[in-house]
Amino acid sequence: MSGNNHHDAEFAFTVEGTKWETDYRRKTDDSSAYMKCTYITSGDSYTAHAIANNTGKHGGSTDVSNGYVYVFKKGTTKKIRNWTYERGFKYEAIFMSPNYGHKMHAEGLWSPDSI
């Protein structure tokens, strides 16, 4: 198997009091996922954790965070603990929920594996 899937992919989302998830990407090892928030609506934040499935499509996902959640504001970079690989799932995404009930927008980078 070639190297892990640690290259950054861009994400951008706009939500209004609801949730959003990144596209699914293949998980190739047991490393943490990585996420960096490069822009967010002023004063806003979101909470994120790892989810996984075997189809690579939205829906039918399992929470693989073991309770680890992360708060992101502009400039926040974190490694996101997950048990995707250990539980035998092939694809991972990051599930995000805004911390406030109004419309917000966020952008950044993420990868399912870290170095």
C-alpha cells in the first residue's frame, strides 16, 4: 500500500442552525485526521468529530470519535482522534455543527490521515 492519505483538501460550508459534513475520503491508516479552519464568520465557531462508513457516500455513517470533539475558530488547527481504521471502515469524513443557531460560513483544509 502506498503512503497515507494526508494531503489537504479544501472545505467550505454555509449553514443556518444545522449540521454539515465534509466529503468522504479513503482512510489508509490509524493516524488522526487533520483539520484547519482558515476562515469563519466573525465571532463564530463550530464543533467537529470524525464519522465513517464503507461506501464513501453521504448517509449511513457511524460516529468513530469515541466522544472526542473539537471546537474550531478562525486559525484553529487540530488533529482529530478517530477509530475509523481500527473499526474496519474504509472512508472518513468530518461532521461539523455550528455552535450558534444563526447562519454562518467556514472554510479550511482537512485530511483523513495525518503525518
